[in-house]
Amino acid sequence: MKGNMNFKNVVKSLSEKCVLYEATLNSSQPHALFSNDLVITKTEGLFGSKLDQCKEKINSFFGTDMISIKSAHRTKWIIYKGNKRICDRCEIAFGELNNLPEFGTLKDIFITTENIDGIMRQQVYLSLEMLQTLEFNEHLRGYRVDSYNIAQGLELIKIENAFLHIPLHLYKCHNEKYIFPPFDLVDTIRYTQQQFIGR
């Protein structure tokens, strides 16, 4: 196995973050780790047919009026809430199917400027190549995943709708592929979905 993580390191990391969070509360100053910070690297502007394809994709997933999308850019990496996401090098947890979380490999990042109710807003979309979640391995404490046998289209989500704001990674172990989240995702996903439904 390429990556290894033991319980002591996880506990130490969590306790350090808790101390840091408490310190920022006491000082009344925001810390990048606990804010909605967004750092975007060099972008490629989308024009002509590329812009039209991006608008159509957003329209088909979210019903956004194509006329309201004023501009679109593509980038290869982004920092959101203090965590870096790199295309083709990290996985994102974004949904639930059959009591198992859904994962996707990050393929593209789109940043758009949209006119929403007369206000210009920036939106960040993640384009994901779907992975099939097969099971949760209790012994390894990870989800066994695989690519779909038949070609699947790309999934598009808004960055704030990812269920974890940390990037995940795919590890190969004995010809199997695993994703090791820091905790069980099913309860988190259900709780987050209930929040979206309640809005």
C-alpha cells in the first residue's frame, strides 16, 4: 500500500486542528483553515464552442439559464477551504447510492461568472469521472472502488456541494483500488442531504 496512516497520527492531527480553531475563536481573527477561502491558479478562458459546451453542461445539470452565464474559465487546481484539489490527482465524495458514498476522480474545474437575480456571482464547478463504490472494507477501513465497465458520463457538482472539503486519494492494494476517508462518510452524507432538503 502506498499511503499509510495510523490512529495516533489522526488523533494528533485532529487535536492540533481543534487547538488552532479554539485559538482563532479566542483571538476573534479568522484563519484560512476554517474560512471559505478560494485560491485559483492560472486559468484558461473559454470562448466560442468551448464556452457553449460549458454553458450547455451547466444548463443540463443545474437548469441555469445559458444567457445568465457571462464568462467561464478552466483551471487545473484550486484551493478551497484551505485544501488543494488537483485535476486527475484527487477524488471527491459527492453523493450516496445504496448506502455507500459516491466518488469521482476530478477531471476539470470550471469557474463561471453568472448573473443571478441581477447580481454577478462567481460559481465553481467540479467535473468528475464517476467511480463505482463496491463495498466498505472493515479490515482496511476504506471503500473499495472501481471504474465502471461501461463508459459513464462526467458528473458536474458545485464545489460547495462536495460532502468533504478535503481531497481524497485512490490507493492500489493487491490489484484492488481503495479510498480511505478520515471517517465513515455515510452518516455525513445523509446529514448533509437532509440539510439541503430542509432549505
